[in-house]
Amino acid sequence: AEKLFLGQPTISAALNRLRALFNDPLFIRVGHRMEPTARAQEIIHHLSPALDAMSVALSLTREFDPASSDMTFRIGLSDDVEYSLLPPLLRAIRQEAPGVVIVIKQVNYWNVSELLMSGDITVGVCLTRELPANAKRKLLRSVKPMVVRADKSDTPMTLDEYCARPHVVVSHVANISSFADEWLDAIGRKRHAVLSVPQYSTLPALMAGTDLLCNLPDHLTQAMANTGMLFGEALPFITPNLELSMVWLSVMDTDPAERWLRKRLE
């Protein structure tokens, strides 16, 4: 109701009419949320092309002037992107569009699809997995995993040292393992994780004066190294690169304001 600028009774009445028309509840309560039924998912699959076409037509009636706009943009960023890439992005946006409001919501490859579909964000930047059928994805950069430490060394870390030292794992779902454990398992090695934290920003303080190690993407490694508290280096074993992508729903594809924003995120 809020998104459609209508009263809740009006939306409830419309939903009841749709339930009678399709002979299906369409949305059912799961905990504190309303989730679409399989029938509702099938309907939106068929309606998406028509809704996208309507969005294209409506976007042609609007223009976007960043210098005078006071729009609010809702962007999803993973924690590492927020720490390392948001500051220069924000400086550029503030210079070009000083009146816009930016709301950042933390996303990851587990929840970015849900947040896009719910309208909580219009664009997200993170590692991604499967996306909704009406989503679009653009690869922004190939990410090389690295390792950071608080005790600077002039000699590269060996695989034996890497496996012997204690590790911090950054996990938004409180896991004590990550991609690195899968990569190590493939070569018959293991590491010892002693701490799991939900975000990267606390790492410099947590790792100071310790022998802890932590795996980070290359762009975040550089940002952390710039603080002078942590030092980054290449991992002592071969790893695949990861893909940092920008994702959005096709319904937003031609919106002038969203296109401007996505261009700044590239």
C-alpha cells in the first residue's frame, strides 16, 4: 500500500478480488512476512514483460537532472564494497548531485535477490549466485582473494605458515568457514579459524597486535592497508578469482535516474 500510495484497506480489497479471480490465495503468511504462492510466481513470470514495457513507456516521459534532483536512491552493497568502494563513489555523487539522498543497505549473495524483489533496493553490488528471471547483471570487476596480517613481514607467507596461524572469518551468517576452506580442502590442507565476525570494518582493531590472518578481496585489502594497521599479500596457494557484479531488475532498466546511478557504480 505504501509503495502504491494507497490505503491498506484498498489493497486488501484488491487482493481479495485477485484471489477470487485466480482461485488462489496468491500470498500466504510465513512468520512475519507475506510470501507469494507458486501460482503468484507463475503469474508474475508471465506479466513481467508487460510490466517492463510499461516501465519503458513511462520512463520516456521523465528526465533526470542530477544537479537539481532531490531523489532518494536505495543501494545494496556488500560490506567489503561499502568499506572500499563507497567513499570515492559518494564523493563523485555529492559533486554531481548534491541534493540526492543515498540509503545504503548491506547485501550479500544470499539476500540480494530478495531485497531487489521486495523493492528495498533498486540496485545491488556484491558477489551473486542465482538471480530472478527478470534481473540483470553486469560484471564490474574480477576479484582476487588475498590475505591480511597485522605483523608485517619482508618474506612471503608460506602455505605451512598460513595453515598453522589462527584465522578470522568474516561471515554475515555466523559461519566459521568460507571459500578458502573449500580451496584448501582441494589441495589436502586445512586452516584453523578461531573467530567469526559479521563485518570487515572491525578487523583493524581486532587483529592489531595479534598473529591472526584474514582473507579479503583485493580491493578491500588495499583499503585496509591504507590505514597502516594491516598488511596484505598474495595467498600462498592458487585460488579462482571471484566476480563482483552489479544487479538490478529489468523494470528499472530504462529509468533515467537509475541509469545515471548505475553508470556511477560501474
